[in-house]
Amino acid sequence: YISEGRLDCVDVIVIHVGTNNVSDGDSVHAIMDDFKNLICTVRQSLPRTKLVISSILPRPTNSQANRTIYNVNNHLFSLEEQHVEILDNTLDFLYGDQPNLTLFADHVHTNVAGAKVLSHNIISCVNNLFQFSNCTSETESNFQSVRSTGRRFIPFNNTTTQEQSVSSQTYWSETFLSDSVQNKEIDIKGYDTNRKDRIGKSGGGFLIYISNMLTTIRRYDLENDDIESMWIEIIFVHQKPILIGNIYRPPKSNAEWVTKFELMLTNVDIEDKEMIILGDFNINLSSRKIPAKWSHLKNIFNLSQIVSVPTRVTQTSSSLVDHIYSNEPHNIHFISVPKYSISDHYPVCISHKRGLKSKKKIHEYITFRSTKHFNENDFVNHISQCSFNCVLEIDDPEEALLSFLNIFTKVLNHHAPLIKKRVKRLYQNEWMNDEILDSMRKRDFYHKKKDMYSYRLWRNKVKYLIENSKQNYYTNIIEQKRATTAVNYGSTYILSAVPTIIPV
């Protein structure tokens, strides 16, 4: 179909193939050859078209097939290049180490739930390709309403930097921070920290991270005591600036709050600039009973609300209470609400056409030996059958060592092959472990299923595991380095600066 030229001017081709090859008992080598031929065919007919290859899904009841699928999916990453993207579906279709039976209709095919997961992955991948493939200017922003408790606020992984994170701006509300938390405890390399704590009473609060590659001004003159808000103006070269307001409306607010908010927007509107207003408004736009005064307010200032899916999901309800408004919605070309259950609200992410020049997304990879199917007896038998006479006949010790390693490595590669795998970050926190990561996946899984009882159990377990692991890790550092003053001081600084930052 492709080689005959029946496709023309195609931006992206998504391919989900290989299932029948596994069913027919094809070897890993043969399946990889088919993938290479397919890529070659696309490159010859459509050299500028981006190709997305979706990984083969696991089989619920076939361990032999899963072994083949595992090896093929790992080898697929070696095919990734400028115009070829590999979409890894593995983790989304596993429950622990086993295939998630709730996503399959039989031993091969997905059910409706599985099809939704696969289609969501494909759509997200394609959106990312369009988002990163061009050299156009754009600004990535996201908003998260969290329910924190002072020093327990968890903004980011402490290893996150501007180079690692796509977002150039991140807005948080309900941080519950107070003056007992210093900026150095929540600072992120590559970002300027802007915060506004609620004064005089607990709760509330805003925190905004802005890339230090952007020029910004804190607009105190647009804020007032009647509306819990925080305004930032982003300055661009040879372009109009953007005013961004982070707003929080308490659940028990009355109609007078809307009137006061209208006065605030009047002052912003006078500036005649593009404005983006985001925050937790505690007005459920999924409900049919939207206050008429609120709808009228949008029309007055020509605002469009661009979030269309629920942002707060519980066992009994789904509500759209986190809004993003813009008076120039055409400048926002991408929006996503990922289902990360780190809080009682999902984060809301947008991509703006103006801002930082986006760089091509560079994937990070690690190479390691896979011992998943390693059998010690088979390895010992194999190595015992090898002849090392050629090594003994060599007089030069360096050449003898190279000869020995050549024989040994060939056997080792057969039983524990080298695997190249794409990862989110090259370096993980040293206190992070597989038990914590597995618990996080189960926490998010039950939240998606709206099984709030199981979700709370796993959420609390994640919290306990992280606290316990960090305590053990830093205690060991102190014990091991107690004799060295300089190193011990550095470890103490880490303990004082990072205890509130947890990867999610």
C-alpha cells in the first residue's frame, strides 16, 4: 500500500503490527527483519513522514510468546532514529510483572478498556511528535491544584532541571506552605521560584516556577486582598506580553466573589494584552447548573474555557473544577489532563505557541544486561563447553585477556543479553527502589478504576515507603561519612534542603 504510492503528504504513520508474527512462532530475528524492511519501505516512499511503531502487547496466558515479545520490544529501540519513534506500551498493560487481565478480551485481543489505553498512548505520542518536531517557538505550562500540609508539599523531583523538564512554567495552588518552609527547600535548578503563602490562617497558597530563560515581572498591582490570586507577566522580544493569573476560589464563596473577580479582570483587561487565567475555581463545569453570572462574566471579557475533561475524580463523582481561560485561545495548540493521582486533582497541561524555542525532544537511554531469563546452570554448562586453549597459547597477557573476554562475552550475551531501554531520566534518586515504583503504579491503577478504598491504601503505603526509604538512606550516609567532616556537612545540607521533595 505504501510502496505503491497510495499515501501522499502524510505527516505521521502509526504502525501496530507483529502480533501475528508472534502467534506464528517467528523468531525474534525474523520479526526484527520484518520491522527493518517496513521502515525501509516507508523511508523510500515517504522520506519526510514520521513513523511511530507501537510495541507488541503482552499475552495474558502465554509465557513463551511473552518471552519473544519482551525481546522484540527491547530490540525495537535500536531502530529509533530522527523520523522513527518507538511507542512503548508495556507498563500500561502490566499489573506488576504479569499482563493486566482487565485489559484483554481473550489471550490475544484487547477489550474496550485495553483499546482505550492503547489509543490514548498513540494519540499522546502523535501529539508529542507535532509538539516537538518543529523549531517554532512555544511555551509549555502546567497547572496543579494540590492539597498539601505545610512541609509535606511535593512539587517536583529534586533532580529535575530545565533541560530535563519540558515545562517552562508550572503553577501550583493550595500549597499550604508557610514561612517555616524556606525557598531553598523547594527551589528547582533552572527555574525562578515565585510563591505567595496565605497569611494569618492555614491552607491556600500559590507557587509558580518560571524558567530562568524567560523574562517575567510579578504584577502585584493586579492582585488584591479580596481575591486569592497571583499574577505574572511574561515579556517576549518583539511580541506582546502575556498576563497569567493563578486564581483560587474557595468552595463556600458567594455571588459577591464573582463581582470582586470582575473588578480584578477589568484592571487586567485595560492592559490590552493576552491573558490566561487558571486555577481551582470550585465551579463544576460538568454540571448543568453553572451560575448565570459566571457565564456572563466570560462573555464580558471574551474568555474561552479550554479544559473539557474532569480534573477531580473521586469514587462517586467526576467534576471539572480546574479551569483555564484565555482571551486568545487560538494561541493554545495543545492541552492535556494526565491522570496522575498525586493529589485529589489531576494536573492540567497546555502548550502555548509563543515563548521558548523548543528543542527536539532527546530521549535518554540506558544499556544494561537483562537477567530476567538467566539460568545459572545453563550458563555454567555453556561456558564449561568452551575451549580456552587459544588463550593459554598466547604469551602477551593483554592479548590473552582480550581473547578470554571475547569468548566469555559471547556466552554471556547469549544468556544475559545487553538491552537498550528508554528512560525518563538517567539518574534516579538513590533512595528510590522497585517496591516504591511498583506501589506508585498500583496507586495510580486503582485511582483510574475509581476503587478509592484500594487507592487510599496504596497511597498511604507509597507515603510510608518513601519516608522509610529516605530515612534509611540518609541515616546510612551520616553513619558512613561521620568521620569525614566535609562530606558529612554536604549530607546534612541535603537532609535539610530536600526532605519535602518526592518524585511522582
